[in-house]
Amino acid sequence: MSPTETPKKILEAAIRIFAEKGLRGARMHRIAEAAGVNQALLHYYFQSKENLYKEALFNAFSNLIRRLAGYLETDSSPEEAFRNTIHAYIDLLQDDPALPRLLVSETLEGGHRLKAVFDRIRVETGITPPNIIIPFVEKGIADGRLRPVDPMQTTVSIIGMCMFYFIARPVIYHVWGMPEDEAAFIERRKDAIVDLVLHGILKPNAETE
């Protein structure tokens, strides 16, 4: 493993362990084992478990926000932008199931570290969800493409619909049974959410087949 790959491997392993055990329950030696490195390297790169946790949160959510921001360029159509955003968001959750667990566990502890992460993302990138989403929605309304929807309500609804399956999967399986082909189910889930969102926010004369 090259020196440039080592911190990335550590952060990827840390996300999984922190999501499973939480900050208090996670052990540095377990993270080192999961990353395939000597425990001393964790202290070399991140100094402490607290710093590693904060950096793991920043790495996960800054990557997520940067990627999703690209789909809400103001010259995209609402249909294209929301479809791409929903598909990309679910792809990220599917590829890294630790993300929703990490978000829930951190939020249940008050979310103060995650708040600091979003503040850091704003300082380092200039990106915040409101300064991406509000102008996009306002432009869609002004162009007659969108109903006069609330950007915050719309965002919270989309996040909830995308995340819930990944958070509540064991209970959903118990009630509904496990899908025969989960990958196909998740693909249909993307389209189901897109359908609900677009029919909820598009003006009737702007809806597409």
C-alpha cells in the first residue's frame, strides 16, 4: 500500500467501524485491522480516535455533498437534476451502507460533530445544501417548471425517502420478506422515488412521460 493510499484506507475502515460501534465502542486496533495497517499509523496520521472520527465524517459527507452538488447546476432541467440526484444518492448509500448508520448514530448523540463537519465543508468548499438547492428550486419556479414548493421541505422529504430503506432494512425484511433480487429492487426504488418527487414538484404542464 502506497503512503498516499494509507490515509484513504484508514478512513474507509474507520467509517465502517464507527458506523457499527459508534465513537465510544470503536477501538483503534479494530480499525487498524480492518484497514490492514499497523495501529501506530492511525496515530501518525490522525493523532487520536476523536480526530479520526471527525476526519472520517468529513471525508464521507464532503464527498457526498460535492458529488450531489454537481447534479443541481442551474442550467439542468428539474427532471434531469432530481433524477440524477436521487439515483446518485441511492448509489452512494448502496455502495457504502455505513453512511446512513453513521448519520443516525451521530445524530442520536446530538450531531455536534456533524454540524462542525458541515461548517468545515462550507469554509473549505463554499458549498452548503441551501446555497445549492434554493437557487435551483427558485429558478424552476420562476421558469414555470416547478410548483411553488418549499426547498427545505422537498430536500428533507427526498433524503428521508432515499435513506429509510437502508436504515430500516432488517425490519422491512421481517415485514415484507427479503427481495428475491435486492439489486433490482433498489433500481426500482430509485425510479419509484423519482416518480413520487417529480409528480409532487412539477407543474402539471411541465410533467414528462
